[in-house]
Amino acid sequence: MTNSLIPDRRAAALQAQDRRAASLQAQAYAASNQAPIQAEDLAVFSRNHAHYLKEASRLKRDQRVTFRSKVRWVSVAAAVNRSGAPRQIYFCEIDRGSQVRYQADLVQVQVDPSRKSAVTIALLKHVLKSTKPEKLWDDSVQTLYVISNCRKLKKPFPQTRLRRQDSNRPLSKDYIRSYALVHELV
């Protein structure tokens, strides 16, 4: 056996670990008591810092950007990764009220990222320059999510215009959690 096979074996082992983690995430979601997700119009609402959203909106449309969350986005990961198609994500700016000011394409979600995961390593190559030093926040990151085509809306709108996937009710103006599954606006 040559030493050149060791990195290949490690990479294969990491990929197998990633597949097992994705399978466990899907199983956990399937076992949950949440209402069925309407995948055809699934979108996500979230919040992020104004300066990060502004930086992301200045990039090329097809350039991917990885953001981090301290919350596990299990239902988002299950829905987005199952469909394989980009979903819309609507952003309010943290500490700036309940106006949706940015919109982007959500293209990938990884729950429970690991420093040793090949997927995590690849996703962290797409962070903003200003967030590169953050890495995995001393392992407190629970989700990595990737967006592209981030754009500032010409006409911001209240987050109450978004309707929750689980109840079809408007998102409360006081909703401040990490994310919500919502219906895509047409």
C-alpha cells in the first residue's frame, strides 16, 4: 500500500460520514410532527446583519456565499436538499425592524457541520471575506446555508406579508427566530 491512497481513503470516509449525517437528518425530519411542506412554493425567511447582506448583494449573481447559523435548520435542510432546486430566502436585517429588504436564492443547507467533513470544508470556501476569520465559531455553528443572487429589494415589504408554511398564517411582525418556512411570493 502506498501513502498516496491514504488521502483518498480519508476523503471517501468523510464523504460516507456526510451521507450518513444527511440520512439521519432526513429521518429526524420525517419523524417530526410538523405539517407537510408544500415543496412547490417553499421559501425561507431569516435575518442577517445588514453589512453582510450588503456585501453579498455586491457579488456576481451566480457567486455562492455561505452563511452560518447557531440554530439547526433541519426542516429547511430536508426540504431544500430533497428538492435539489434553489429556493427563495427573504431577509430582514438584524436589529433593523421587520421589513424584508433582501432576497436571494437558497441553494444548499448543511446541518451539524464538522471541521472534518468534506462538504463543510467545501462550503466554508464560499464565505464572505469579512466573515472568513469566523470559521465554525468554536463549533457552535449548527447550520451552514449557501445563497446566490442576493439582491436588495427596491421596495422592501413587511415580514407580515409572508405566510407560514405550517399554518398559512402571516408571519408575525414580532417573529425573531432564526428562520421560518414560508410560501414563496409570486
